[in-house]
Amino acid sequence: MIKEVLIVEGRADEARIRASNIEADMIRTDGFNLRPETIEQIRHAYEKRGIIILTDPDRAGELIRTYLSKRFPEAKHAFVPRDEAVANDDLGIEQASPEAIRRALAKTRCATFLPVEEFTMHDLWRHDLNGSEDAAKRRAFLGSLLGIGYGNAKQFLRRLNHYGVSRREWDKAVARLDEE
């Protein structure tokens, strides 16, 4: 059983996680319709057990993640890569395979209060993660390897520095990216 409470968007996400044989308590946000009682329920879970935010890898999911991250700065984050969360012309956790969900939860990260500015935009440029034709694709692949999800260059850099990615993890992931 996962110690922390998973924060998911909807009933279908919750069902998919349960069908993936993952034992966890969950709270649904019901999309961005965060009612005061839902926020209070999340706050209680956050204070007692901790929370892991697992939202869809789309714009709405990122808005929910950002909103909750500001309210609950020590929340952990799990990201299912976009290409692993697509099926039936839909994008979301409910479309992800059980393996993709388990991998995302295994790579759970916590934002740090005092982010280390280990990485700079120069790192992204040097590895064609910004300003190149396939930069978005390369960031998506690297974000999947590192467990920080997809983001535009600015978001990606922020996640590298705020989610505790080490230079050693980076070097290993970039080497694998270059092999692909």
C-alpha cells in the first residue's frame, strides 16, 4: 500500500489505478472543480500522510497540479508521459497502461523548497532540448526517463532544478537519449 494519498482528477483515473493492482487511498478533484470540502480533504491527507499528485498530462492536469503545488508545497509528484497516456483518441491517466502508472509512481519526486540551480538553459541548448526541430520530442523522452514529465523548455528547466534531479541522473538519461 502506498503511504501517501494519491490525488487524481476523476473516477475513471481512480478505476484505472485500482485495475493496475495499486493499493492506495485516493482523492478525486473532479477536474478543476475543486470544492472547498475537497481542498479540506486534501489538506488533511497532506498533513497526516502526505500526497502524491498524479494528474493527466494535459493542460488541465498541469493547471490542477500547479494550483495544488502552491497550496501544498511538500506534495510529491508522479508523471505519466503523454505518449503512454493516449488511447481511444483520448489523453489521460485513465488511458495509461498499468505498467505506465506503476513506472510513474516508482519515479515519484518531491519539489524542493530551496531549489538548486544545477541546470541552466545552456544545458537544454547543448543537448537539443530547446531551439531544435525535435526539442519537444527529446524533452518528452528525457522527462519520461527522469520521472519529471513533459514541459516546454522553461517548465522543463524548472522541474530539473525543483525536483532534485542530480547531474549524475541527467548525464545517464542524456546518454540514453542520444542512443535512441
